[in-house]
Amino acid sequence: MVGIPGFSKRLFEALSDRKINVILITQGSSEHSICVGIDDHNALVAKEAVDYAFSHEISSGKVDPLIIGKRPFHHRPGRGPYEKPPRRQRKMFGTLGRNGVNVRAIAQGSSERNISAVIAAPDVKKAINILHEEFFTTTYKQLNLFVTGAGNVGRRLIEQLRQQQDYLRDQLRLQVRVIGLANSRKMLFNNDGIDLDNWKELLEQGVPMNLPEWVRGITSRNLRNSVFADVTANQDVAACYDSLLQKSISVVACNKIACSSPFGYYRKLKDLAREYNSLFLFETM
């Protein structure tokens, strides 16, 4: 847009003439770079209007056609547009990044007290929860747990969680909620947390176990601070770790298969955990 006078005026007039409401504007120190946020259903109409308004400049090669930003500015969450943003920005973007929420666009006022961010619609509820927890809640941190395996070791884990709920909350400021529970026959989800006093009866009333659906149920919930605990010795379960880590869901396993598999898969899991701000923890000798 260098050398194109009145660019901002013409841009917003083109949008206004088509009754397109601008939700967010972020602009550098000049007209050379402008990003606007609008409702998704207006995107193609907006492109048509703006490209028409600047058809002469586009045809002469002075400007490029309007780009509709569907993909994130950065390929991985947690990497903001500044090399070292102010403290509150670092805290905000770091919190979002650790939970796999990617920031598509940012607009900031004259101080770091006013920041607007554009994120994908499915991430809105999780983003609000984690930011509120990070900035305003001082009582406890919520951890959402999905346990696969309810045999001897799995039952002991669940019993420990049941017995230590008060201790974890009062001493460690950690509220652990078991959101999902599965064994080889049944699987169960409860977004409010499974009652651990009668989890066996509740699990028996669950739906038949289906591993792809189990993993899909975990990832689609898109909950903050999610952890997948594998208390099995099942190869198919171990083969699902990569799809969970890519959703910023941490994996804790007593299952030794993934870590004793070909080195390439183990290396992939470690790299994914680092790339998507999740943890891959295991106990394998």
C-alpha cells in the first residue's frame, strides 16, 4: 500500500457501502499494514468489495488483492508477534499457548492494559476460562483428567484421587476432575466431573468402548489443562499419544509400549510435546 493515498478511507468506505461491520482493527504506524476482523459469513463479500474499490491499483501491480486470513499468523500456538512483549502480554500469550489456543490477530491500545485478540471460535470458552484462572482466580487451578484403564493399577489411581481430593485442593491449590474414564469394555464422559465415590457403577452404565471415539471425545471437548492418563498395556492406546499431544493434551503413561517402540515414534512424541506446549511423562526402565 506504499504510495496509495487515502487507503484507509477507501478501505472502510468499501466495507461500509456493503453494510459490513468491522469488529476489530489493528494497524501499524502507517497505512502500509492494516488488518480488520469481520464476521466470517461476510468474508467473500468484503473481498469482492475491497478488490473492486482497488481494482486499478491491483491491475497495475501497486497492491495485491485482499487476503482473507483463515490460517494463523504463526504456525504454532504461544508465539506472539513480538520477540519480547511486555509482561502482561507474555503472561496472556503464554497462558493461551500452553493450552493450544492460537492468536490470529492482535489489537492493542496505548498501554498493555488494553489488548484485543482474535482466536478460533471453538477455543473461546477455553480461552476465557484459562485467562480468568491465570489473572483473576487465586484459589486453585483446575486440571481435567481422562483415565484409560481401570484394572488393578487404574483402580488404585482412581482411589488415590478420591482420597486426596481435599489435600490436592487445600495444599496444592489443584482441583483434579476426572472428566473421562474408560476400560476395555466401556467408556464414560462427564463434563462436570465423574463422581469417584461410585465410578464403577457409572462406568458400567457407559457406552461401549471405541478407541477412536474415546480419543475424539477427549480432543473435541477442548478443555484447559487436560491430561490423558494411560493405565493400560495396550499398543493401540499408545499409538494415540501423538493425536493427543497435537491438541496440547499432556500424556502420562505407565504403558511402556510407546517408549520401547521404534525410536522414531518416541522421538516424535517428545518433539510434539515440546512443539505443542504439552507434557509427555512416563515411567519406563
